Amino acid sequence: MEQFDGLCVQGCQRCPNLVESRSRIVNGVGPDDADLLFVGEGPGETEDEQGEPFVGRSGSVLDEALGEAGVLREEVRITNCVRCRPPENRDPTTEELANCRGYLDSEIAAVDPTLVVTLGKVPSEHLLGRSVGITNEAGEIVDARFGDRSQRVLLSVHPAATLYDRSQRATFFETIAEAVDLASLGDGNGGSDGQSRLGEF
Ligand code: SF4
């Protein structure tokens, strides 16, 4: 039976194809009062195996960018538009995105972050409800309305883009540094000297 506590869902069967393809539901992780909330597309293979968003190669890039900006992964919240892995890593369908939207909206409202960061084209278009040219629009800040709520959103390329196109790396790292700055997180180094709080541990 479906259960939802405002942040995490259990037992959801709304998307028949994803119920077939998933190993488990991958809920968001991180503090329930985080200032910074990242929204990705959906779980990939590693995330489906481990039950946590952004723990594969893309997650390593995100962790690295956060570290350079002086923030630990544990200080931010990370979630996805859909919480179940699509088969063959295809994009979630419009219907699947709609099925899961209520969970995402509730999570954003519950966390009430200073800033939402969309990681890639799919979450950007899903949250803004319009077409997005993410390569051109990365780094832009938008005031979006989710229901009766106004939310500041920063658009970012997907961290995986840096793996396949090295020119995207600077864009991604600059956007994450901007996000940390806007959310008033970090150690003030801004990544400029390569130092990070990760070095303290
Ligand atoms: S993607 Fe979301 S709505 Fe669809 S089955 Fe998974 S948890 Fe439910």
C-alpha cells in the first residue's frame, strides 16, 4: 500500500512500466530543511541498486563540484522528478512525470529550500513547464510557481554532460558554485583555490 510522509514514498504502483523496471523506489536524501535542493531526472542503474540519488559517476561529479564550492553532499538535499528507474535508462514519459509530480512538489514545499537547482534538461523543463535549451540557459535563475508557492530555481546542465563533453565541465562547476553562493552555503572559498571542507575529514 502506498505511503507518503511528505518527503518519502513507499509502495507506490502508479507507473506500471517503472514498477516492472525498478529494484526499489529511490527517494530523496539529505536534510529535510536543506537550503539547497537538487532535482535530477530519475534514478539510473547505480541509484536503483543503492537506493540513493546521484551515487554513480554523475554523483561523483556533483560531489566534486560541491566540494570545490566548500560544501559536503550531506549538507544538501538531492531528489529526482521520478523515483523509479525507467527501463533501458530511457527518459520518463509525460505520464510518469505527472504521476510523480505530487511527491516532488510536496518534498520541495516541506524542505522549503532557498534555492532549487535543476540538473539537466528534463527536470528543468518539467519544473518550469516550458522548453529549455539547457546548454544556453545553464546558470540562469528563474522565479517559478509551484501551485501557490513561489520558488527560486537555478538551471544547470546534468553532471553527466561533463563526462561526455569536457567543455561543459566549467559551466557545471560554475553553476554549482553559484548555487552554493546564492544559498549562502560554503566556506567562502568559492572553489577558486581548489580548497574544500572535504579536506578537513
Ligand atoms: S515514478 Fe513515482 S509515481 Fe511512478 S511508480 Fe515510482 S514513485 Fe510512483
